[in-house]
Amino acid sequence: MRVLIADDEVLLREGLARLLEDAGFEVAGRCGDAGALLRMVEARRPEVAVVDIRMPPHEGDDGLVAAQEIRRRHPDIGVLVLSHHLESRYAMRLIEEAPERAGYLLKERVSDIAVLADALRRVGEGECVIDPTIVSQLVARGRQRGPLDELTERERQVLALVAEGHSNGAIAKRMFLSRKTIEAHVSQIFMKLDLRDSHDQNRRVLAVLAFLRAS
Amino acid sequence: MTAVARAGSSPRWVVPSPVRHLVAVALFAAVATATVAIVDNRPDVALAGDSAAALAGELAAGALLVAAALAAQAWRPRARFTGPLAAAGIGWLLFEWNSPGAGSAFTAGLVLYAVWPPLLAQAALRGPDERPLGRGAVALLIAAYATSVGVLGLAAAAVFDPLAQGCLDCPANQLLVASDAESWHELGQLGLLLSVVWTAAFAALACGRLARFSPAGRRVVAPVLVPSAAALALFGAAAFHARERGFLSNDPTDRALWVGEMAALALVAAGVVWERARARRARSALARLVVELGASPTPGGLEGQLADALGDPSLRLLHSLGGEPGWIDSEGHAAALPSDADRVATSVVAGGRELSVLVHRRGLLDDPGFAPEIASAARLAIEHERLHASRRAQLERLRLSRARLVATADAQRRQLERDLHDGAQQRLLTLSITVRLARRKLGGGDPALERELGAAEDELGVALAELRELAHGLFPVVLSNEGLGAALEVLAERTPRLVTGALPEGRFAAPVESAAYFVVAEALRRGPNGEVAIDARREGDRLLVEVRTETQLTGEATAIEDRVGALGGALAADGHHLRAELPCGS
């Protein structure tokens, strides 16, 4: 899988590139600011761009803005934003416009190559991935009333795992349930969230979006 | 406490006024007697003619001017317009003196018959308000005197030979240098033309002054300036009428204009008295002020009350701030003393220290005894207001210094938050990647080392999470990026026991947003258990933040008191309730 890394911290960027190469990814380019990122995506067409949220020139949320721009210009290229913000609103900003092929991970995940690689693959496949810490924080909160109130406790757990970007098989393994049971839960969730018509991959993304919106 | 004039107080030698009165009255009596004799001698060439009424009017106009000048002198010993005014009253009679019937005074009459208009102009330009003469006014007066005394008087007299002009019964012209009828005629024409010009310029100057003044200023100036301008305009008209002829005479037009001048001069005298009456009214208003202030001194209202009482709407009352340079108004705001020529400052002094200052129209407090009267009338009220104003100024300074402290602290927090992210956090991340790479290189060859590296990685993860929380607690980025509403939402997301009610839309000034945010954060800290419900909303020009806690609030709230106080807001707290009111503009 061809990925592109954008981070202004050189040592971290190089380390991340080596980790990803070790894990079998092809690093198609490295850059350190939002402008270079957009040009490089245009020129090298990676499958997924890994973007640090805080980058020059403004050191604020330049990376997030660039990621949204990439999603707008190249619907076939995924973005995985690495952020030190635990707040769900940044994740919302990324996926609200175009939830497919987008991911939002806390930056401290970078050393956990298994999580990172899994998230990259899922984003590459068109899914939407949200950091488990953010998801669990939202589940713990869950005060506002909304469409999620109709879900059972079990279904909410399943939806949280879907939001973290896990496949049905992985969710089954985690919850010590059969794959069939999980599939039943997932289709129940789609029903209750009124997501009957779209095709399966899309529905998973939309479910995540509904989950984030409701929280 | 006394009042001392700060400006215009240069000591000046003053002739004792009884002597001046005596001299003026004696001089006028002598001139009047001579004038009666001259008119009586040759009524055919006199303006008054053989009419006793006209002569009486002529004498009365002069007498009124002299009397008004003397009275004004008594009211205001320092007044400077009274001299020229009295001289104009006397000079007015000299108008008759270039008559063949003048006898030995004939030569004086030839020189001074037209001296009254410049004298009147000088008195009017000074005015009862004792304005300093501007450059334009001085130039005008020089031109007027040069025309009347120089051209029409001395120059014409030097070439005027009465015998050659056919005035066989004229007394001798003592100033005659060379008899030249043609030059005399031309000098007369020139002098009259110049008289037309300068009287017109005077009218323009007077109109300009009236237009520039405030209504209160006009009330003071107009009673003297307007009739003076009228008298001078009539003189200008007479000069225009006589311009071809080359000399002023007593044809019917001349006499009609002369009667007008006479009436205008009487009005000038009346104007001086009227101005005096106005000043007296101001003093009785002042007496009422004593009663009002005694009843209830109102901070800040004193300036308006003094302005009403003294009839000067532009009056300002400023105070010193405990020995520091500069002045403050009743609200405690810094204020500057005016620097324009029309306004002066009178200090209010107590114990040798300048405590307050009245800034007012020039001449407003010129009446003898007026300033001490104000000082004693308003003493307590001025002192009261001064203390009030300096207290407000000090509070405002305190607030500003608090605001600076809070702003500095916030800037430092923000910087620290940034430094943690850009420095420590990035380093730890790089380190954890390095450890991971080292583990991979190890490739399972040394299980014990592998375990230790794994433990190190876990520790690093915990350190990173703690660092993230620490940075967020220092200053939430979302507060400066997206505002209060978003920041409170995020805080609620991180803190499940925080229940949000209304949240404000839109942005506020950064200190307001951080104050409101930290009020909530502080409430969470001080009520460490149970639900905390918040409600933040804009009400007019205030941002209200209300916090209700399930458990009793503990500890002191100094930090947020500083934040709220620095904005001039209010903080109220009891056991389970915290309420902050922050001014936020509208």
C-alpha cells in the first residue's frame, strides 16, 4: 500500500516511515507542511496520506484543513489524521463532509504499528476510523438524546467497535460472540439508524457518523 | 480652600480707581462744556445744529459711555476695555471740534475729530470678557488709528490752510506745514475710503467672532459687540457718503447717520450694564447652588451644576490624583487642561496644594470676590467629588493591572501548552517509535530485553496520555480556536459529570472566553464529586455563567475572582452555586 507522510517533526517522520516500511507499506513521499502535502498528493497519488494535525504555517489545525482539502479534491485518496486532540469535534470536522476513506487517530498511536497499519488498511478500503479512546469517551458520556437511544446496550458496544474501524470478524473475536451474531447486531443497528438502502461499506461509515453526531 | 487664577494673573500696575474716576469725569465735563460752546458758537456747521435735543443726545451718548466704562471698572478693577470705552465717550464729542467756532481747540479738533471710531473698536474687540486681542484684531486697530488720526487727522491738517479753503472766520491751524488744497482734498478722500474699508473689516471680524462662540459665549459678547459694530458701520456709511466730497460734513444724510451712531453708542453703554446684570444673575445662581450642594452633593453632577450656575456650558471640573501629575474627571478618567486662548483654568487650592481645577471661559470669574465665593460654596462638594474621582481612578488602575496579570498568565499558559506539544510530546513520540524500531530489530532474540522494552513502551504511552491531559488543562486549544461554546462542549465530553445546559453561540473577547471557561473548570475542581450543571448565555452586553454543583463547593476562588474582577465583572458564590457576570460588549 502506498502511503504519504506529512509531519513537520523530521525525526518522528523518519521513524514513522521506517516503521511503516518495516510493516510492508510503501512510503511514496514525506513532507513537513500543508502546502507541500497538497502538491505531493497531486503529484504522487498515494492511496492514503498520514497527516499530522499541527503543521506549519499556522501550527494550529493546518493538517486537518489540508486533509479536508484532499478529501474534497481526490475522493479516491484516503487520509488518516494524527492528532493530539482528544476532542471528537476535530474528528467530526474531518468526516462530516465525506466520511469515507477518513481516519482520526491520537498521535500516540504511531508507535503501535499494529493499530496504525490496521487503521491505514481500513481507510484505504474506504472505511471510516475513529480512535478508540475518543469512541470510549463518547460512549461513557452518551447523555444527549438521539437516534442512539433506540439501540440496546449490546448494540451500542458493537457500534462503538464499528466506529473504531473493526470488521465484523474482529468485533466477534473481541466480544467472544459468533460472527453471525455480530452481523445480526449490525443489521439491527442499520435498521434502527434508518440506513437500509445503501451498500454495506457505506452503511458502516454512515453508522459511525450517526454515532459521532449523536454523542 | 481658595481659588487662584492660574492664567492671566500677571501682576500689573494699576492706578487707584478713585483717581481714574475723577480724571475721567473731569475730562468729560471739560470736553462737554467746550463742545456746548463750540456748537452754540457755530450751529450752522455743527452736527447737532441748533437743536437742543440733538445736543442733549450727543452729550448723553458720550456721558453714557463714560459712565458705563467707570461702572465696569468698579466691578472689575482688572478690566482693560474700560479705558478705550471712556475715551470713545469723550472722543465722540470731539466730532464737533473741527468747527470754525472751536477757537483755540480748532487744531485739536482737526486732528482728533474722527478718533472715536478706533477707540470704540478697541473697546469692543477687548470686550467685557477680556479676550486677548488676536493678530487680526491688532492689525485692524492699527489701520483704524492710522486712518483716523494719521490720514484724516495729522496728514490732512498739515496741508489744510483754512484761509485758502475760503474759511475766513476759521481759527489758525497750528499744524499747517504747507498749504495744498489739492492734497488736502485727496487725503480726505483717501482717509474716508480707508474708513469704509476698516469699518467693513470690523463688521466681518465681529460676525466671525459671534459665529465662533458658543451660545453662552455669545450671551456675554453680543451686548457690547453688536451695537459697537452698528455704530462703526454707520460711521463707515457716513464716510462712504462723503468719499467724493473728501470731508465729513453736516448735510441731512450726515446728520441722519450721526443720529444713528448716537443711538448705537447708547446701546453699547446699555450692553455693558446688561453684561454686568447677567454676571449678577450668575452669582445669585451660585448662591442657590450653595443650598443645593448643601442638601445633597452628587458625585459627577457637580460639573453640570457649576456650569448651570455660572452660565458656562463648557465649564469643566478636573481633579488632581494624589499629588501625581495630570488631571482626572469625576469618573476618574484622565483629562487634559484645555490649551485654547478662550479658556482659562482656575485652581482650587487647599493647604497649599492644588487639588482641583475649574476650566472655564476667560473672564468668567473676573468679578472681585466671585472665585472665593465659589470656593466656599462648593468646597465640600468639590472635595467630596475629588475623593470619589480619585478612588475610581485607583480602582480602574487596579482593574487594568489585574487584567494585565491575567492576560500575561493566559499567554504563558498558551505558550506552555504549545511548548508541551511541540517539544516534550514530540520527543516522547519519537522516542517511542525508536523503542519500537529497536524491538523489531531485536526480532525476538532476547525475550527478557524484549519484555523490558515493552514495559518502556507502555510507560511512554502513559506519559504521553498524561502530558496530553496536562496540556489540555493548561489551556484548551479549542477555546482559542473555536470559542467558549465549543470549549465547554469539549470539557463536557472529557468530563462525564459535567452537564451542559445553554451554551453561547459566537465569539467573545479572549479574556472573556477564558474567564468563563475557567469559572467552569474551577467549579469542577472545587466540587470534585457529583454532577456539575452549567448554563452560559449572553444577556445584552453581559455573559452570564451559572454553575450548580451536587456537592458543596470547597476552597477559595481567588484565581477566578482575579479573572472576573479584571473584566469588571461580578462573581457570586455560595455552597452549591457559582454565578459569574462578565461584561462582553454588545
